[in-house]
Amino acid sequence: MSNSVNPLKYTSRTFNTILNDINNNDELVDTPNWYKNLIAGLGDLLSMWENANANQAHLRTSFTRQATADLLELIDYFLSPKSTASGTLLFYLDADSVSFPKNILLGNLAARSEGTLEVSSRKYEARSAVTVSATSEGFTTDFATDNNLDVARVYTTGEKVRVSTDNTLPSPLQASTDYWVIKISDTEIRLATTLANAYAGTEITLTDDGTGNHTVALYSTQVTCYQQETIDQSIIGTSDGTTEWQKFDLPDLDVLEDTLIITINSVQWTRVDTLVDSLPTDTHYLLRYNTDNSSYILFGNGTYGDIPANFDIYADYATGGGLDSNISTIGKINVYAGSDGDILAVSNPSTFTGGSEEESLASAKILGPLLLKARNRFVTVDDGESLALDFGGIARVKVNKNVYGLLSCQVPIVPNGGGTPSSALKSSLQTYLIDRTILETVDVRVVDPTYNTITPVVTVKIDSGALWSTVQGYVILALRLQFSERGYEIQQDYISNGIESAVTIINAEWSTSFSSSDYNQIATLLDEDNFEPTDFGVDFQESDVLGYIDTNVEGVDYLTWSSPAFPITQADDEITTDNVLIGNVTQIP
């Protein structure tokens, strides 16, 4: 059809341009406005849908989770599911009844966190049973100098002990009495009368050294635990023994992939990332996740992986994960959820980190093509960083090559939830990366980040009519976002889940009370065009820090920065963490 017949130009796609074409046509200009508006509106809507369909066909511009997942699946990349937090729990033994060695069954190594109005109670479980041996040693004191017990073993704050002697204990210590440890150094501890006092650092004051030989005995055990709830073995289907690419759904959401065990005819099958390298007799399967956090397993076709024989398929697994699995408060996991009579209580002496939501679309669009290039191999620095981020539970990572000599690398990581990564996360990531190095011979060491704590001292001149209490809160938030190791994680959540979700994380992280009235301002602070989060080895210039606040915080006229001195430089394994106090951000009269 030619333009002489069609009154609408092919280039007219919006309501206004289509309406303009109608008004420029002699036969249509006098038609009723409702008719012209209807035609222009339909054209605008059809154009929008056409653009949307075109965008959905390209990875860079796809905007729904399903479309992005479908496109990435074409290059054998699958969106990472939720990851779960891990850390150390202390299980406290009854010193009056326990006998050593003490065997604790797997099902009895479980606890729950305190619930709140915002976050429900979560269960935390070990993944293997433990045997606790009797642990004791001699100690000495020097009450005139300090309240320390000098020891050889490295203790953790919050552990439970009892003391004894062959003569007289240092006063006021008493035998057959529970005390809790306050770690001073690897060879020095102090004692507290309660667990709460131990975490608060309130120690017992010694008034003498006693006489004789003194002994301290341990009555708690440290166990690596994960936020998860174990599902009893269930039959998820029956193989017919002949059909290729058989698929079986798992009945629960948020299945943790590293807990899944598939058993067929008493044989445990092996989960792999791809069946491309599987032989016809290999008992391999794939675990794949849908965009609603449900999942399924997929078997081979007899060429790429074996077809299961005609037997029931049993699945053992645990569910859990997400940002809510992280615990940032010491002592928050304090409800024992097992049934061992020798265990009296439980507590977390450190934070639980590594929990994250399913992979964001922004991250997947970047990592998918990168991992296609890496082909699941750790050869270059970029390969290692991409693989680590895809591993899950990690917000920031840096691969520093040859730190420990040739064919070695240092891998500092920031876990989701910030803070220090758990030993379980570091160990599993290290194994994962080594398995993907050349001949598995590279010395890979996953380490804690070196945190550079930033405490800004800033004075702010506000615009006329602006409210200082409001502006001050936004300035403090802007500083926290810039220097916190959690800035990137919060920005990614905003991109994927929207401003309400991001503000929920902000309020939980910094005990703020931002509401929907603050959404527009906080969205501006988190916008990718405005905000570049901190990372390993990144240096800060004064113009970057002050420019971000001056440009993006409404009500700010200008700022004066007092400390720390610029430039703020960082080593390759160093990343900033925030330490902003409300008293450090003051108003210029």
C-alpha cells in the first residue's frame, strides 16, 4: 500500500505523530476527536508491543526474566538460583551430664533464628554429624596486670567452659560453674558470667591468682551450618527406561543445588553442569531452575548421559536461601531445634553470610557472554572473576595473580550480606575454581577481604527551604552506599526487584526508617548512571565523592569534606566498608 492511500506515515509510531497524520489528511481532519484519538491510541499501543517483542528477542534489551532466561539458555547459560548463608554455630553441652566422646547426630545439629515482623524465623542446619572429644588445658593468670587467662588453644568469643584446680582457683572463679569466653588474642581469654556478657565484652574481674595448677575445660562445639530445611527422601517419578531426555519436577521451591542427591535403584547419580561431555554409560543428570524458583532434573538420551532404567527416582535435598538467610547480628540464632538432651542451647558467635536472591537480569546479561568465552575454564583473571560471581553468594571478587608465586592467585571475596565470608563458602569456592584451572594445578587461595573502614567527616550547606533532618539522612545514606561493600548488592536488587525491595534492605542494613515518600530520592542515588559502587582496589577522588552527593541529593547546596584525606587509595585485596555516624555529617549554618 502506498502513502497516497494510507494516511499514516510508516515512520509514525507514537500517539502524537499518528494524530498529526490524521489531522493533515483532508478526508479525516473533520472526523470526531474520539475517533481520531482511538486510531492514534491503537497505533501507539501496537507500536509499543512491536518494540517490546523485538526487544525480547535480543539479550541486551530483553526485560522479562523468562525472555532473558530463554535467550541465555541458547548459549548454555542458566540463571543462578538463590544461594544460602553459612557460618558457625556454637552448640552448648550440659557439663553435668555429657560424657565424651560425644556423638551428635546430623538431625540434632539444628537451630532457628529469632523472627521479626519483617523476617520470619529461619532454620539453620549442619550437613554432617560430629563427634565431640573432651578438650581441656592448663591456664595461668596475673590478676595484677589484667583479667586474662593465658591459654594455648585458640578460643572463640561465646564458647562455654568450666574451670578447676588442684588447689585454689583465682577468685571469684568457682568450680562446677559455667562461664563464657571473651577472646582477647590467640593465647588470651577472659571469662564472663553469661553469654550476653561475653558478647558485650563484660568480663569477670580477678582479685587474685589462686594457687596450684588450674585447668579450663570446653563444653561447647563449633559447627559449620547453613540456612536450610532438609526434606525427607521423596519419590519424584519413575523412569520408563527408554525415553530420551526425561524430565522430573522437584516438588518444593528454592531447592539448594549442593544438597540434592538423586538415587535410582540404590545407585547415587552425579549432578553435572552439562551433558555435552557425558558418555552413554555415565549416570549423570542436570538440575535446572525455572524463573519461579521451582526446579527439575533432566536425564540424558543414551548418547549424552545414560537413560535411567525402569525404577523409582528418589530425591533428597534441602530448601532455603535468599537475602533473608543472612544474619548480621551475633547471637540472633539462639533457638535449639534438635532433640539431643545433652545440648542445652545454641548461638551464632559471628555473622552468617553468602545468602542471595536468584541472579539479577543485569548480572546475567554480563556474565552469560563472559562465561561462554571462558567455557567453564579458569584460565585468565577475567575467567576466574566471572566464574566466582556465577558460583553464587558472592557480591564482589578480585583475582590477584601470582601473589604466592608462579601459577598462584589470591581471590578475596565479599559475600552477599557483606562482612567476612564463612569458611564453608571460601572452601567450596576454592574447590570450584581449582577444578576449572589448567590440569587443576594452580594454587588458588580464597581469602577474606581487607576492609578499609571509612569514617567521613562532612559539613553540608543546604538550600533555602530544605529540611536539615531530611537532607542529613539522605547524605548519610549516599556516603554509606558509596563506601559500603553492600552498595553493589543493593543496587543490583534495585535493578532487578525495584525500589521497595532495595529500601527494605537499606532499612535492615543500617536501621533506618525510609518509606515510600523517600523512594524517588533513593532511586536517584541507586541509578546506574549516577552511582558506581565500591570494588576491590578502587581509589576515591574528592570530586567523585562530593559530586555524587551534590548532584543527586535534593536540598544540598554544597559540601565541605574534612576527613579522611583524599585520594583514598586501596590495595588489590582491599575494599572500603562504611562507618558513617550521624554526628559526622553536620550542617553549615
